[in-house]
Amino acid sequence: MSAGEESLRRRVYLLLEHPGTGPGLARVLDVALILLIIANVIAVTLETVPGLYAAHRASFRAFDTLSVTVFTLEYILRVWASAEGAPGLATWRARLRYMRSPMALIDLAAVLPFFIGLLFTSNLQMLRILRLLRIYKLTRYSPALSVLIAVIREESGALLAAFSILTILLVFAATGAYLVEHQAQPSEFGSIPAAMWWALVTLTTVGYGDVTPITPLGRVFGGFITVLGVGMAALPAGIIASGLADHLHRRRDHLRNEFRLALEDGRIDLEEGRQIERLRRELGISRDIAHAILSEVRLRQVPRGPCSCPVCGHVLDSGKGDGGGSVHAREPGAGAGRRGS
């Protein structure tokens, strides 16, 4: 590959994957893509309004064609430039790894319904609805959504265990409701699968009220399941909340370490400031929190070099003794002399 092509690929990579390091055009491109994604979601929802799609069919199709063209070009450029993100791998391996990444799969899913519709003419309504998958492209531009997805991925084991417990409770509740209610209400509780609807809305504490126990034993059992569901249904939310707090704490620690390294020489130069600002945006940390972290790091920073004792003026060797200062014996009469003077 020529040097010019490598330079172009590098610029495209920075433009699409790291807009904070690129020119102002990168931010403009990001905003334009975000607006296009939102417009696509609005268009898909408006197409379901009776008569609106029939009256403006040509406009909807033209907008969809334009959107697919932009999204397809974006996907191709991201795959082509992805080799810059893994310089240690062969070009084709780096691109293949990127194509299997979650964000690349989302980009591909955003354009597939259009091309599938060109090949198959049946069930076009379902294909149009599938275009709502384009809303997931917003996760690329939203640090908050990226954090949430990362937390769900990290806590997948705990979430799977929680949903397994809920599934067991669902079967238990449906079985119990069937045993105590199937004779009194054979249409609603005639089988365990039929009773699962009541069990689901009761365990999740939704309680639509369309199906309720009528026997005394059934009502007692229903109350027990409701109380049990209050705690169990909140279990996945608690896991995600705990993981989210831990993830945000680690991100702030990362920024704190960067501040600490930058302040080793006592100041943050222009290049270090740009790198920290870029990292702050990538981590999704607000400016106010970043300033608070910087103030905290500066307060905790230990001064370098020798310092003197404020009482006797003796030079202390920083880094020794308690609290970073050396312990020394006061000269005989020094304190008394000062007190008497």
C-alpha cells in the first residue's frame, strides 16, 4: 500500500472512529449522521399512519434510498479503515474482526432490510418495520448508551442467574395457580401454560387484573406470589444499577490517573490537555466532574523536592517518615530561644 493511501485511510479512520482527534468536519459528520438516524426512525413510524405512506410513497422511498446509500458508504469506509485500529494484525484479519464487532453488526443490520426488500417482494411491511434497527446506531454516538451496553455485557452472568431464578419462580407460580384455580376457572387456569400469563403479570407486579384468583386458597397464594415478586422482579434492575455505578467509578479512576500522570511535572501542557479532553469525551464524563477530579488530584499531589520545617527551618527530605516528611530532632534550646526572643 502506498504512503498516500495509508495516510488517507488514517484520516478516514480518525474521521469516523475518533472525531475528537480529527478536524471540525468530524464533529459535523457525527451530527449529520445522528440527525439522519433520528429522521429515519421518525419516517418509519410515520409510514405506519393509515393513508400517509400511500399519499407520500415516492418521498418515503427516495428518503430511504438516500439513507441506505449514506449508511452503506459509512459501513464500507469503516470496514476499510478499521485496519488502522489494529496495526499489529494483518489487514484482512483486522477488517474481519471489526466486521464481527457489535457496532459493525448494528451498522450492517441498518441496511440489510433495504437490500432484502429488493430480492423478496413479500412481507415488505415487516421489512419496513425492521428499519427501526437503525436507532441502535445511536449507541455509537452516545457515551451513556455505550456505558449501559458495557455494563449489561459485564454483568451478563449475574443477569442470566437472576432471570433463571425468575423463570423457576414463574413455573412455580403458574403450577400453583393451576392446582388451586383450574376447577373454579377452567378457561383462565385450565393448564399450566395458560396460568403463566397470570404468573408473569403477578411476579412483575404489573397486575393487569384481567385474570384473578377467585378461590380463598387462590387469593392467599396470589398474595404470596405478589410479595415474592416485589423483591425478585427488582433483582435485574439492582444488578444493572450496581454494575453501572462500578463502571462509572472505574471510568473516573481512569481519568484521575491521567490527571495524576499529567501533573507529575506540576503543570498540564497543551498537548496533555488535548489528550485528557479527548479521553473525557470518550469516557462520557461531564466537564464539571472532570474539574472536580482535577481539583482533587491537585489537593492530594505531594510536592516534589526538599521542604523545610516551619518551626526550626531544618531542611526535610521528602518521602521519608510519616506523611512524606522526615522526623528530626529539634536542636537543643532552639525552641526555647525562639520562645524567649
